[in-house]
Amino acid sequence: MNHVKTYHSVTRETPNGSVIIEGPLSSTELKKYYFHEQLTAFRPAPKQFEAVSSIADFPEGRIIIARTEDTIVGYVTYLHPDPLERWSEFNMEDLIELGAVEIIPNYRGSGIASSILKVSIMDDYMENYILISTEYYWHWDLKGTRLSIWNYRKVMEKMMAAGGLLPAPTDDPEIISHPANCLMVRIGKNVPEESVKQFDKLRFLQRHQYRNMREGL
């Protein structure tokens, strides 16, 4: 599969000034900017910037950023699911995962995250993908936002909807381990029916495996 990437950008006005939202960017383009020191949700900022930059150069990898003049204040990553994850089971070329989305505290509540997701799907090639995001409540910044689990989920669902992702049922053990967890999905309009059927099997992999066992396959 040839992963075509077409650059798009918008400017959003916030109480803290203008923010440019753009991408996908390559690692070379990312190096033109500073990575804000408060982007630490996953690991220390310098290490996370290294990880984000490496994803940018994967064939399917996409990085969309939000920046002030020279400082990255938010980003989202897209790439194939990790080989150790359930979602890589069938090695689907047209399945990509929203791996991380992060905004520094000063810009939260300004619609930056939603705008990043909107820019992400401006690229027509995104219509060739099944896009997923796995949401686990233990990754949410409940302390920093002072939101309850359920209010945080409402915020998260609204943000994901900006990128066309909606909750979808699954029998994935980690997701069903807590009712607040969920799988978010967007199926591009150009995704073939064969891929959709394969993804349905992936969503209910345990059911599919049990059926095969009963049928002696």
C-alpha cells in the first residue's frame, strides 16, 4: 500500500494567541521547532519528541502538530498498531491507530485538540483507512482536569468526533475491563468491504476464535 501524505494547515485563535495546526510533517520539518517541556504525558519531553519524530518517518506514520511561532504545544500521532497489540493480528495495511494526542495545559479547552483531528482528516487519503483509537481511563488526566471519569469520557468523545471517530463495540479484554474504556473508530469511505469484514472479526476476535474452536478449525 502506498501511503500518500498531503500537507494541510489552519490557524486557530486562542486566548493565548494564534496557533498554527499543520501536518503531516516529516522528522526534518519537526526539527525546525521546539517541543514544549510540558508535553510529558507519555515520557519526558525530549524522549517523547524523539519518539514522535521517528513515527513521522514511518511509511504510514503521520504527525499533526499545533504550534506557536516556533514551539510545538500539541500533537497527534498516527501509525500501524504495535505488533504486540491485538489490533495488528491480521497485519491490515489499511488500519492505522491514533496512538497519542497531547496538548499542554495552557491551551486545553481552546479547541486545539479537536482542530488537530479535523486537520488530520483533511487529507483525502485518510478515506483509505480504518482509523482506531483505544481509550483507557487510566491514561486520562483526571487529576489535572479535575473531571470525573464519565465527564472526561464525554469530553474525549466530543474531541474524537471532530475527527470522525465514534465509539464501537468490541470484546477486547482490556477495553471491556472497565465501562468507561472504549474503542473509537472511523471507517474511510474508500475502505473495501473485505477490509471492513476483516476488521469486524478483529473487533470480536475472541468470539471468532471460540467459533473456530467449536467448529474444529
